[in-house]
Amino acid sequence: MKTYRWGILGLGNIAHKFVQDLQTVENAELYAVGSRSQNKADKFAKEYNASKAYGSYEELIQDPNIDVVYIATPHVFHKVNTISVLNSGKAVLCEKAFAMNQNEVEEMIRTAQDNQVFLMEALWTNFMPTIKTLKDFQEKNTYGNIKHIQAEFCFKAPFDPKKRLFNPKLGGGALLDIGIYPVYLALKLLGKPNHISAESKLSTTGVDLETKMSFEYENGVKADLFCSFDQTKENFAFIEFEKAKVELGPRFHETDKLSIITSNNTIEKDFNYQAKGYHFEIAHVQDCLDQGLTESPLMPFEFSLELIKTLDEIRAIAGLDYE
């Protein structure tokens, strides 16, 4: 088995979490980290024992010893960062949201295909055992068809117009940052909706503080979804099948537990993994690279495109614009 040398591009909070899990994955080596600040890169590299610390993204991208780069910059930079890495011949795992809109995602995919290099959106929830179990229930018709989904992701964020979450120039707003998780869950289980309704509450900077969404499907099936920077909730997801109700949460997007509630009893499943959950997608990327794949069979381009198209449609309906 090959040992893969990882480069980390962008050293914010999520990069710390990702690297902590990376160090638990077999045949994964934290080789290089890159920041726009040499001091920040040096500090990060020292904390996690990386071999190289670069004070610019360009230096990291040009390092020939890196096999795969994890991109953890703000959404608005994902396209340009991803394309630069792909053009250097390195594989890319790019944090969600994949990019700002459909056009950007399509350009990233074309670049990966032109270079015949691996690219995947880092939507870590997709690789959690809870989601795999849910999908198995659906595919095996264990509890009948899904009738309704309710999912939310909300936390109170102190307002600061200079911070990424509230800055339209950095792709701020609840929808792209956390609303993507409820939207993902609905698409994963129910596919593209027949009708979408959406409304947003805006901050003074113009980004969405909250967005409420409803997806309608055939036979009266619905998904009611919500995201907010203006209130804190437990962030459950409820999936109502014909013969059971499945609860994920609290914090459904990263939980290692689910409950199956039937008319007779409640079954608790606890997958009890010790890492944060990023290790599942990291191991999957390395498995794809071992097989010589340039696209993930579990997070294919088609799904990432459908996800960004849906987010674009929600934005248009809710009147959300980004600079």
C-alpha cells in the first residue's frame, strides 16, 4: 500500500480538525502545509509535525513530493485554488461548498478531466456510517418508503461584518456554510425535488442569517430544511419512513448515533468511532487513488453538480446575491 503525502492548503479551524483525523489514517502522511503567512504555516507545521511549511499557496502547489491536496480556504477561493492544484498534476479534496456556483464547479470538473487527475468535494457527512446505514434502509426497503425529512443546522454566531461567515466577498451566509448539510441529506435520500420554496432572513451585510427551505416530491413526499446563524439548536435530522422514524443527532451531520423508532420499540445504533469523522473521507480518497480513479464512486461529479445547482436555485428563489 502506497503512503500518500498530503498537502493542506488553507490553515483555518477546519484544517486543524481535518489534520487531527488525517493522523489516524493508515498510509496517510501530513507532508506539507500552506498559508498566506509563513508564521502561521510554521506554527501549524510544528503543532502537527508536518515536514514542510510554506508561506504561500503557490509554493505548496509546486512541491513535486505532494500526492494530494486538501483545500480548506473560504468558498470563494475554491475554484482558483482547485484549478491551480489540478494543473500541477496533484489530486484534490476540496472542502464544501465545492465552489460558489454551478459554472465554477463545472470549470473545476473540466480541469480535473482534462488533466486526468482525481477531484472530490469534501462533504464528510457523505462517508459517515450513519448515512450509509440510512441509505441501506432505503435501498433494502427495510421500513418502506420515505415520507418526510426534517433537518436543521443552526448555531448562534456573533455578528462581525469582517468575519467570513458574514462577508459576502468571502461567500458568507448560512446557506453555503451550514445549510448545505440539510440540502445534501434531502438530495442523498430523495433526489432532485419537483418544487423548491425558500425564504431568507438577511444580515446588514446582505448574506443570509437564516434560510428556510421546502422540497416537494411526487406522492406528497416533502423535505423541510432550515439553517441559521441567528439561533442555536440541537441540529437533529428526522427521516420518516412508512414503518419507522429514524433520528440522527444531535448534530446530525457528524453524529455517530442514530435511533430507529417503530410502533413496537426503539433501537439505538452507536458506531462509537473515536476520531471526528474526517477519517472516513480521507481513507476513501486514498482508496480511490490506489485504484487509479479520477472520480469518486461515492461522491461523483454528478452529485456535486446537482448539489450546487440546487443551492443556486435556492439562492435565486430567496434573493441571495454574492459579490
